[in-house]
Amino acid sequence: MKTLRLFLRLVLCLLLFCLTAIAFQISESPNISGRWEVEGVVAGPWVFDLTASGNVVTGRIFQHGSLSGPTEIFDGKFEGTTLTIKTTHPVVTNATKELTFTGRVLENQIVFDRTVEILVNSPGPADTGNMEMGVYGAQAIPRFVAKRTGPVPVAPTPIRSATAPVDVTGRWESLQWNQDIWLMDLRSTGNQLSGTVGVMAAPGREAVSNSRPIYDAKIENNTISFKAKSVDNVRTISFTGKAQGDEILVYRSVQLAPGGAVGFNVPLGVYAPMSFVARRITNAGPSALPKEFTDARQKWTARSFKNYEFAAQWICICDLPPQPFTYRVTGDVGVAQLNPSVLRFIGVPPAGVQPIVERYGTIDKIFSWLEKESTSRPYSLKVEYDPAVGYPRSVDLVPVGIAIDGNIQLRISDFKVLN
């Protein structure tokens, strides 16, 4: 009997030890939910927004250049310290790229291996875009490290569901970083939807202004969906949007005929954001300029010098490079000092980079940008001005209320007065 009791005690101790070890392993399992970013890559940073529920992982992937995305994650799994997620290339031709990312999670970093599978959808030579070097490209680096940067940003105003078709009749506009205005003129009756989609391009880009009729359009509760053809009929763009009040959060997907032109960075082109927020245009007038803005601009206008230098860094889902650039300003002209190592990182020739980074190459141009944003009723705009000269040292902008990736940050440093 004593032997049996000792045996049972031993079994109980072993069972408790195993349960404790399992609980310890579970408690020590890394929490992968959050935003992970990859620096030092073409079209970077690459961004992985991950949400884990048990062993299932969902989220989105996007980058800050080229085909920026976002794209949805599918077949996401997290077992032990191994993460596996998949996504597809944002543009579908007669071939679809399916990308698989397998990662080893080490506290606040993930070591990813990346593979690309070409799925041929129809006969003919596969248009695989082999020269792409970003997160969706067949020629991008196969191994990289993503570092945790914080939680997944939450939309400032969550989208609520609707129980009846919403009325989206009206003109909807989305102001892009390059001053283009994306347009949707919509007419809705119940679940019926018609209208046009297009762009009113910024000065100097008038050639890309156009508008096209939508088709296969419908409304289900607060979700709208429609398609449109490019002017040359080689691209089919599908739009899906969630409407709430006077805003619509829209996602695009592009189907491109093999060998067809990719178009410009416009709603019906390939190289444009795959998501945007459009605001219904009402009769309400523009907001008044904040007093802090007018006071700072007066200080800047009253400065005693004309020539100066500063470094600017933009962080946004846009074509502005995220690395800081130094600008040397003589009078009204600002010239970017292009660092060769940064150019290699971006992967674009100097002639292609210069106009982009010099779009806001003077403090006066930055003030003009802030004035336009301030009067367009942004959801949130926080600016820190230099107390002596008045130039904006820090800008945090959320243009609209249901944008997740529409945030824009600007940091100005190393300001110097030149003789």
C-alpha cells in the first residue's frame, strides 16, 4: 500500500510539473499583435500589421513606395515561435503572385524568409513584373528582419455597421499628398448606385485629369462596390468602400491585361495608393486658420534672412522618401542635397527623386501645405512651431476621421541660417 501511495504521489508530482511547464511555455509565448516595420529595404519601410487570436493571425501588409498596398493577410498561423502568413500581389494580370512569409519570432523582432509563387490564371506569357524590388516584388530580398514599433494604429473614428443602404449621393473628394484630387460623383437609390470616378490633377499634371463611368455598382448596408475601366480599357479597377457619415474608406484592386500600360499614380492607375478616404463635399465653408498658424507665419515672414538650410523627414504612405533630406534654400528656391547612399536605398534615379523631394523644399511651401490642410477640416492637426523664427518643427496630421494609414508626420531639424 505504501508503495502504491508513493507511486501515486510521484505521478501527481510529475503531472503538476508538466502542467506548470506547459503553463510557463504558454505564458512565455511571444505576443505578436502589433505593427512591425522593416528598414533598409527598397520601397521601405515595409509594414506588417498583425493581430493574433489564438493560433490564427490576420492583418495587412504595405510599404511606403512603389505599389504601396495595403493587402490583406490570409492563412496566417502562429505556432510556438514560428509565424506563417500569406498575401497576394496588389495587381492581377494573367498571373497572380502569392507571397509567403515565414518568420521566427524573437521578442521584439521577427526574422522573415520570403517566397513568391506565380499562379497563372489564363493562357499566354505570364506578366510577373520581375523587376519589382519592394515587398511584393519577385526580385526583393528573400530574408529580412522586422522590428516591433508599437500597436496597430486604430482608426480615430471606428466604422459602425448599418442596417439599411446608406445614401451616398453627392461629390466625394480625396486630397492626395501631391495635390491631386481624387473624385467620386455618386448617385444612389436604395441599393442602386451609379456615377463616375476620376481625378482632377494638380497644376503641371493636367494631362492625367479624367473621369470614367462606374459599372457593376451596388450598395449593401454601408458598403459600396463598383468597377471602372481605364481610359485605354486595359485596366479594370475594383473599388470597395465603407461609408460613415460624410466619409468613405475605399480600397482598390487592379486587374491589368498582359502587356498593358500601368497608368499613372491616379485612381485608375497601378502605382497609386490601394486605399484612400474620400469626404463628401458640402456647402460648409473652410475652417478658419488657427491663431498659432497665423502667429508663426508672421514670425517667419518678418525674419531678417533669406538663405537657410534645414533637414526634413516625412513619414507617410506616399511617394515622399522616409529618410531625412537636407534642403539648401536661396531666396524662394530650395534644392535637395541628395545623399548617394539614400538614392541607392530608394532605387530611383536622381532625376526621378529630385522633383518629389523638392515639392516641399522651402519653409514657405510647407506653410502653404499646412494652410491648405488646416482649412480642409482635418480630423487632427498638431503643429509645433519654432518660438524664435516660427517655422514648423513638427507636424502630425490625420486628414480624415476613418483613415488608418492616412497619417502624415513631418519632422524638421538642423535649421541653419546661411550668409
